[in-house]
Amino acid sequence: NEFVAYTKLTSDPAYADLSPRSQLIATYSLCGFANIGSLGTQIGVLSQIAPGRSGDVSRLAVSALITGAISTFTSASIAGLLVTDQSTYLSKAVNATAAA
């Protein structure tokens, strides 16, 4: 799941040479709606809410997963376009916290 991916992104030497911008884009990509583990939860909950429509829920769950992935990757792409120098945003947040 995404928790394993976050841990690998921050501690695995294979990802140590990623630029801060690449890490930002990867973080946005990970924190989205395309979670395969949530697919079963979604099907189970919606099938309990509308038991007569469980077949429809099961058929639409995969397209909802794909749509969530597209939405998440679009957000990551926009974040990558807007944030070109992540260190300026981090230094402002650190300075604001220190001043408070």
C-alpha cells in the first residue's frame, strides 16, 4: 500500500538520488484514490448499502479505480508544473513555524 511506498521513498537508497521535485511528484502520485486495497472495501460497503445492485457496483469498481488513478496522476502533474523549486516553499514553512 502507500505506506510501504512512502517508507521506501524516504529510506531506500535506490530513491536517494531523486530530486526534491521528483519526490514531490511521487508523493502526490502516492496519496490518491487509486488504492487497490480500497477496491474491496468500496465493493463491500456499497454492496451492503444497495444489495440489489452489487453486480453493478462490482462492474464499476475497476473503472472507478482507473478514474481515481487518472485523477491522482493529473494532480501530481499539476503539482510538478506549479512547484518548480520546492526548497523555497519549505524554507517559508520552517521560518513561519519558527516565528510562531
